[in-house]
Amino acid sequence: MGILSRASYVLRSKVNGLLNRAEDPNETLDYSYEQMRDELQQVKRGIADLTTQKKRLEIQKRRLEENVDKHNRQARQAVEQDRDDLARKALEKKKQKMTQIEELETQIADLQDTQDQLVEKKDTLQSRIEEFRTKKETMKARYNAAEASSRVSEAMTGVGENMEDLSRSIERAEERTEDMEARAEAMNELEETGAFDSPLSDKDDIDRELEELSTDSEVEAELETLRAEMGKESAEPDAEADSEPVDVEVSGTDEEVEAELEELKDEES
């Protein structure tokens, strides 16, 4: 097999494969049915044309038969008047008309035979069309049922093209959701630790430290209350707490800070 032959074979195979995938049995069956109906219509038109031609010949035959009767009367009249020459001419015309009538009868008989054959073929074709129509509807119903069953099976097993796209979409959505959840948790953690300040909050580092000290004091007070209720002694102060206080020289800046703290405490009270 040459290169061109192999290329042609491969091309026909590819085209045939594409046509098989694109072919819809429902459309193919309907198209075949319409083709058969068109052929039936052509046969009917052929029968109608043939019958029309036969009727024309029959009309022409009746006219010739009328002429034969006419020439026969003319010949009798000529004989009565002793005009054998006229009678001879009338009989000659009668003979010509008789010959034409015989030819027309042969043509009419042939047309009738052809018409009978076409009518028989038409009846056979019509029966086949009705039979094909029944089979066509049955095949279409079977194909539609099989197609629906296949789609349901593909949907249930997840092997269909749409289900594959849907699965990939779900996977991408899950990945993006997990990323967003992780990012939200990270931002919350950073905000709680104070690494990021909230743009809606006016608190600074000093406010957050004071809040933590206040929270610790509340916890210690609640702990002492629980110890007292349960008859436990208070925890001994640390050795560092018993040590003598160290005098620390307070600068003017520290005095200002202390004054501001006292003002904040007065405002909170």
C-alpha cells in the first residue's frame, strides 16, 4: 500500500469515526422514513402521469371511432347516389382510422400493463413504509430509553463528562474554601496576639497590656475567693515580694506618665 493510499485510508477512517460519533439514530431513522415517503410520492406521481397519458390516448381513440362511423355513413350515401368514387375515398379514410385505432389500442394496453405494475409496486412500497414506521418508532423508543439509562448510570458512577467537570469544580471549591479558612484563622491569631492592629480599634500596646493586667487581677481575685470558700490558705507571697523595696529615682517623664494613669483611673471610676 502506497503512502497516498494509506493516507486516504486513514482519512476515511477518521471521517467515518467522526460521523459515527455525530450520528443520531433518531435523526437517521426519521431521514430514512422521509426518503421512503418521497419515493412513494414519486411512484404515485408516475402512476398519475401514466394514467393521464392513457386517458389521452383513449380520448383520441374515441374520436377516431367517431370518424370511422362518419366515413362509413359517407360511403353508404355515396353508393346510394351512385358515386363509387366518393364511396371509395370514404372507405379509404375509414381504413386509415381503423389502423390508427389498432395502434392506439396497443399503446393503451401497454400503458395499462405499466400502470398495473406501478400500482402493485406502490402498494408494496406503502406496506414496507408502514412496517418501517412501526420499527422506526420502536427503535427510537429503545434508543431513547438506553440513552437515558446510560446518562443516569454515568451520573451515578461519576464517569460522565459533566460529572467530571462537576467533580473538578467541587475540588477547586474545597481547596479555595480551605485556603480562605486557613487565612481567616491566621488573621484572627495575628490579631489576638497583637501582631496586627485592627483598623477599627483605637487601642495601642499600653491599652492591651493594661487589659491583660486587669484580666490577671480578676483571675487572682476569683482564685482567692475559691480558696476562701474551700478553706484553703492563701498562697505564700514570693520571696521577691518580701524583699525590701528598691528606691527608684523617678524622672519627670515618669511622673507625667503616673499622672496620666491617675487621670485615666479617675475617668474610669
